[in-house]
Amino acid sequence: MIAALRRAWWWVGAFMGDHDYARYVALHRRLHPERPPLSERDYWRERHAAAETNPGSRCC
């Protein structure tokens, strides 16, 4: 029961974007090991700015 709840909580977090920064850091370290990744705060700031600049297909 606990394991199922943890998996469900993980999926909710993945759907909401909770794991995006960790994936960004892993990819950045693999592709650009000589440069430090953005801080989490700067990552989300840039991501939201990009979404506002290029809305693409979204509901609102």
C-alpha cells in the first residue's frame, strides 16, 4: 500500500514538473561539464519567461 502511494505521488510530481530541474541538471552536467548549471530559482525563472514569450499550444 505504501509503495503504491509513493509511486502515485511520484507520478503526480512528474506531471506537475517537479522533476524537471533534476533532469535539467543531469543533462547540463553531461553536455556542459565545464559550466555550472543554473540555480533552481534561475531555471524556473527562465523557463516561465520562455513560456510567456512563446506560448505555443496551451489552454490559457
